[in-house]
Amino acid sequence: QSTIDNQQSKGNQTINNRQSSIQRQSTIDNPMTNDLIETADRVMAATYSRFPILLTHGDGCTLYDANGRTYTDFVAGIAVCNLGHAHPGIAQAIADQARRLVHVSNLYYTEPQTTLAEWLVEHSFAGRVFFCNSGAEANEAAIKLSRKYFKDRGSPERFRIITMEGSFHGRTMATLSATGQAKIQKGFEPLVDGFEIVPFNDLEAVRDAITGETCAVMLEPIQGEGGVRCHAPGYLKGLRELCDQEGLLLIFDEVQTGMGRT
């Protein structure tokens, strides 16, 4: 864990140094940039350290700021904008749908939602689809599903989930508690009960952590926020076999690795 924390500390220091460097090198000659940054810092919750850059628009993988500078976007909205910015097909689809319906809740049926769900089922392992607004919401749903799965089968005592050191599963209370990084959990104690955190890439550690209360194992196939840490050969296959032997569910958090992003 100390090695992971040291790596993350160095990464955070690199980001802070880069932000300071940008601040020094960038002579902001657009008053709108200064005014907007000052306003944002005053009225928005300070949940992230932002770069002093006001982005105005994008085209493909290129971003533009208010001072006319261009940037190559390697972040993609933190693994969201897979097809880049201002894709004409996406923009047109959004505009067309907005002219018809924007949102009607899950109390009614709509054609676009059903068509997309059918396509996803036909082109993936899944038998059914649950649409979410965020990765944390998806992981929260998986946690709830795991607990309910065993409760509905007469084993309500099986509610504990094994997760990995260095993992990141979200910032809701349950997903924060499942996350294997103390620095992210700091300040939000007491955490939600029901999670056992073990070393990543250690199959025997998972085996030793299994008890009569365990319902699932949850991990990222490749850890993202933990430092792009890959699993050892045979590790995921071993987890699958172990979970099958023990009658456990296996949850893959593919918020960052899914949809071909590996």
C-alpha cells in the first residue's frame, strides 16, 4: 500500500508542478478567462484542482481555449468522449432527439432507449441492460445487485464484497468504501461496512479473504486511478474459476477499460 501511495503522491506532485508551470508560462490576455475562472472559483464547489485554462470548443481530438491556443486531448473527458468532440453524427442525433423528447423517466417506453438496449445485448455478453448516469452509479448498482442476489436466494448473511488495493470505484459512499485507496476515503469515515480490501494480483489473498458472508469479488481488469496497473497472466481467469468454485459473483468495473478503450 505504501508503494501505491508513493506512486500516487509523485503523480499528484507532477500534476501540481504542471499546473504551476502552465500558470507561469501562460499570460492570460483575455479578460473573459480571468473573470470566468474567478467566478467559477467563487461559486463552484472546489472538488478538483483545475488547470488555469478556459476551454471553449473542440473538434475531434483537438481542444481550443479562449486565448486561441490548441491542445491535443488525451484525456477524453476522463474516458468519456471516445469519438472526440463535435462529431457531426453525434451532434445531429442529439439535436434530432431534443426536438422530439428529452426525458420522460423510466415510467414509459421510448424507441431510442429500447433500440440501443437491444443493440447492446446483441453485441455484448449481457442479457439485459441497465442505463446509468455515471461509473459510480453503475458500480453502486452492481453492489446492490450482488447483495439482493443472495438475499433473494435465502442467504442474506452473504453481503460482503472483496475489492483490491489501489482500486477506484467511485465517490458515492458505497463505492468510496469499496475503493482501495485510503487517501480518497479520508475525511468520509465511518465507511460503509461490507468490503474486504486485499492486494491486487494476489489470487491467494482473495481465496483467504472468502468467508461465509462473501457474496462477490469486484475489481478493475486494469486499474485506472491506481496507476494503470495490469493484472498478471492468468489472474482474471483464476478469479473466474475461484468465484465459480465458491459460488460468488465476479464484478468487473470497466468504467475506464470498457467499450474498446484498452
